[in-house]
Amino acid sequence: MVLLVEKISHFLKHPNRLENQHHNSEALLASSLQVFRSDVSKILNKVLPIPEPGTEPEFQFLSLAWIHNCLDAIPMMHRAFAKLVVQIDHPINRWEKSQVEEYLDYTLNLLELLNSVTSGVSHLSHARLCISHGLSLLEKNSYSPALEHLKEIQPHDLGKEFKVEGKTEESSCSGKDLITHQSLWILRSISFWVFGVMLSGICSDVKPYMELRISAGLFDDSLIKGWDSVLAKEIAQNCGVSKEVKEINEVVTSLKSAVPNGEVDEIAKQHRRRLEDLGELLQTMGKKTNDLFTDVLAERSKFLDSLQHTRK
């Protein structure tokens, strides 16, 4: 993850790391930041690919199968940030107070956003189980009780505003502190944007994306502009509803219409497969979210421990 002390110490001992005297060069520092931006761009292209202009996408962006890949981008960007810190030889015991506060604010917000993802996944899992139980009742010809459970998946209101706190991009620092600040700002902004995508798709609500998009403040940056222009349009057009949820809700509607005529067998079989696929996807997404939460919390604790040791 971000600043594992042991990992950074390992990199600092690596024979290929840049020599300290080179880090005094402003040109080399600027080059290191550009390398970081390039690394982030490659990560986004790998994890969140978008089709070339004028071509038809093979999948919808508002697909939970695609959205769940968003989680992979976070630890990969963290590793890119750790690499930058090593390359410019600027370990945390040399950070200014503002950089320390930025990192702590960022990780705290990240933990809160991961909790929101967990809440959204739990909502979908509960809705899926309810529908699955309705299908089981249909198979037993218990039509009336089945109809009570065959309900469309509703949007999930997390009950809060998605306004994250943090520093602005402007800073009065210079040299390595400025590069650390700017790279932290990029990491923070893109991470919040990514969580906006995830939460809108998981909760079937445009609000998380629109609010976190504003908090990220990076949607005009070349790093994210291509993705943002495509996703903002699709999220607005579909009201944040994912492909899987839309398909399941359509089948639920068909089932309820077919029940009075007793013509439910084929539709029920088709729906059962969709529910099983959704269940496996939600299970994977839930585990990945929990693992990332554990990693971020552990790194935040190591960060604080390292600060205490360096200030003694």
C-alpha cells in the first residue's frame, strides 16, 4: 500500500534507486512527477479500459463486473506513489506537517468510502437473497408468498453527503515537499473519483458520483478527462443503475406478470442463473473491499507509528 516503512527501506537500499545528489535537480523532480502521472495513466488504462472513439463498447461501464475492477486501481496507485517517494528520496520523517496531514486526511476518507462500498454491497446482497427466496417459493408453487419477495432492487441511500475534506492543490512548499504534495493530490483526487464511480453503480444513484467528482476536482485533468466524459454521461442517462441490477429488475417484472398465468418456469431458470452470478460477484467485491480496508488501516497505523519514532 502507500507507505509501508519496511518496503520503502528496501527500495532505498536498492542499487537502481536514484542517487541523492540528483534529487536536488528541479528538472529531475519534475520528471519524477511526470513518471508518476504516466504510471497512474497506465494503471487506469489497464484496470478501467474504455473503447476507442467511434467504436461500440463490448460492455457497459455501469456494469458491476466492470465497477468491481475499480477496486484494483487503488492499491496499484498507492504502489506508484510509494515508488515516487523512494525515487525522490523523501521518506516520511522528512515530510512537512502539511504533507502528513494530507496523507492522514486522505486515508481517513478512504476508510469511510470503503465502509460506504460495504454498505452498498450488503444492500445488493440482501435484495438478491430476497429475490432468490421468492424464486424458491415459485418452484414450490407458492405464488402468493413468492410475490411478496419478488421485488425490484431499489436504490440504496447511504444517508450522507459525499463531501471529503482535504487540502487544495495550491501549496507554498517547494522541492521534494511540493512533488510529494502534488502526487498526493493526484492520488487523492483520482481515488475519490474512482469511488464515486463505484458507489453510484453499487447504490444505483447518481449522487455519489456527482458529489465525489466535485470533491476530486480533477475532471478537467488529462489523466481522467476521457473516462469522466464517458462515465458522467452514462451515469446520468441510466440514473446510476448498473447493467446487472437493470436486467434483474426487468426479469422480476416479467415474473410478476407471468405468475397469474403460471408461466414462470423458463423465466425463473434464467433469473436463477443471473442471481447466482450476481451472488458470486458481490462475494468477490465484498472480500476485496474488506481486504483493502484492512490494508489501508494497517498502513495508516504504521505511518503513525513511524512518525512517533522519528519525533522521539
